[in-house]
Amino acid sequence: GGGGSGSSGGAGAALACGMLPIADGSDLGGSLRNPGSFNNVVGLRPSPGRVTRAPTSQPWETLSVLGPMGRTVGDVALLLGAMAGPDSRDPISIAESPEKFHQPLERDFKGTKIAWSVDLGQFPVDKVVADTIGSCIEHFQELGCSVEQDHPDFTAAADIFNVLRANGFAASHAEELDKYRDLMKDTVIWNTEQGLKLSALDVSRAQTARGELFQRVHEFFERYDFLLLPVAQVPPFPIETDWVREINGKPMQNYIDWMMSCSLISLTERPALSVPCGFSPDGLPIGLQIVGPWHGELEVLQLGAAFEKLTRVGDNHPAVAM
């Protein structure tokens, strides 16, 4: 993770400095969204099944998804149109043609109902990030949206994510841990060991609680079309920092605690777009996260494109060091 802020950190940096036009990656707890935010580019976490992961040994696993990144929302839509589509090897594959992602993204947003939240009522957020997100809201009002501060009930969501993630790490890495422990990264060892401590009851309770969370989010989205929140809880940090140890004086218990603004959204099965929205006082990028309707990738891309056109924040690229 480090300075790149996720497993697609290299892709985000390469996009920002023009080494690549488009990039793809995976997102479990934020690895398509965080690097978008930290590099002033765009990243989309699609719905599970939109981009197939087949062939895979865990085809029903929905926390980790594959998706596109780009310098603009239009480029992300272009790549999604190439990556998406049904696959008979994939039991959760969405049976829709990806053609729709190649249509123009312009759309009228008058009367659209938007909820926004700084923290989902669950985690600390750096003041610089909170202020930047708050200052974006007027742009959605300019587009004709009605905007209210509100969020679904995410009680215990962090516990659900931590259990399911650890369970996944145990499934993937338990045998490696026996053979190659001395070659493995400390955070991977920690997450795998957390998984090995879980009982079957721990996992099934987390799955049940996730089902209840999904239902609460579903009911929330019967009142709103979109939910806006920060992508990252902190601005980009020095590459020497392996992970964020505290936010606003609140200690982070582990290396994924500082990413709850992304990881809790991963539990909801909804598409989430990271789009550039501003800069910290020292010029570091901050991203806005747009969470959309169930299977609503097109809708989040359309809203992201409208926001991008209005603000042009993503037009700022780093100077090339000579």
C-alpha cells in the first residue's frame, strides 16, 4: 500500500504522469478508489459480477472485484465497456451487454436525490478532507440535484469487513504461511493469522450481519439516488509511512483501519467511483466517492462525468521532474 495507498497504487501513479492512458486493477477494500484519490485520477469499483474474475477458485466471493482506472471518467467508461460483460464460467456474472458504457455520458440530473456524509457515522476523517468534500456539495446543487446530509446505518460494518477479509486471507494464504512465513509481508501474516483464529460461527454471523447491512442500504437507496462521501479519510501521506497510525488523535488498530471510507462501501455490493474533487493546502489530491444504485455503473459514471465537467479538478497533473 504505502504511498500508492492500495494494490493499484502503481497504476494510479502511472496514469497521473502519463505513462499509461488507462489501467485496470482489483478492489477489495479500496484499491481502485484510493489510488484514484491519491493521484488525482479516476477509479471505479464496479458491482460484483460486472467484470468477471473467472476462472477463480472462489467464484461466489464478492468482496474483491476487478475494474478500470483512467485520467477521465470517459476513459474509465471506455475501459469498462471492454472489461465488462457476461461469462458463463462466472455464477455471479451480470447478464448485460457492456455496450451501454460506450454511449455518451451526458445526462440531466435535475431532481436527482443525493445524500452525502463525511464519515458514515463510523470513522474519523481528517479536517482537510472533510472540508474539501463539504465544498463539493454546491456543485451537485448547480447540476439541479437536491442534496441532504444523511447515510445508511453502518453499525458494526467494520467488524463484518474485518472478519470476511481475514477469512479470505486464511483461505488464500494458510498453506503459504506454513511454508514461507519468513518471505511474507508482516501485514499479510497478520491478516492470515486473524483468519485462522475465526470459528465457523464468527464467519456465518458476519455473513448474516452483512445481509442485514445490505437490506438497510437497499432501503436507504429507495429514498436517494446516490451517496457521496470521501474516498480516503486522510490526504496522501509520505511514502515512508507504511500505514496511517492515527487520525484526529484516534489510533488506528491495524493497517486497514484508515481505509474504512472505502472498505465499508465494499460490503454494500454497489458500484463506487473515485473522482478528483480538490486539493489539500499543500497541493495534494483529494477524491470524492460516488456510490450509486444497485448495478448502476452507468449512473455513477454519468454523475462523475457531470461533476468532472463542472469542476475540471482532474485537469491538474504533476509537473514533470527534469
